[in-house]
Amino acid sequence: MQNSRMRERVTSGDVRLIGIGLDESGGHVRVTQGKNFSLYMGSESTHERMQELCIKLNENLDRRGKTLSDLSRSELGDLLRESDPAS
């Protein structure tokens, strides 16, 4: 039963990337939400990097005419690597 649920196609409204930065030591809480993503915590530089990654990912998705729910895990991994501002 669990496998059949895992295979069900999700709608674009159900798919979202969640980013959690674990390197904040000053007690500052950062939260950013955007199209397809929610980002929480992290140092200023980590949170900024996560924001850039998500923005570039969305730009690449739009350019391809796809949504997150259209991607396989492999395609998502490739697109994340391609969108990474550090690479």
C-alpha cells in the first residue's frame, strides 16, 4: 500500500523544497518563502546561498517549461547542481 502511494503523481501545489541552515549561532531567525521553496534559519551567508539556489532553480524550471512535480529525483538532482551558485 505504501508503494502505491509513493507512486501517485503529486500536483504542483504539493511539491516544495525545504532548506534548513544549521550554522546560525547568534540567535537570529531567518525565514524566506517563495515559489516552490521555504527556507529556515542559517547564517546570513548560508541563507543567502539557499535563496540564490532556489531562485536559479525556479528560473531554470521556467526556462524548461517544467514544475518541480514534473521532475524525477535524478532530474531534480541535476537541476540543483546546475543551479548552485557556488559551482
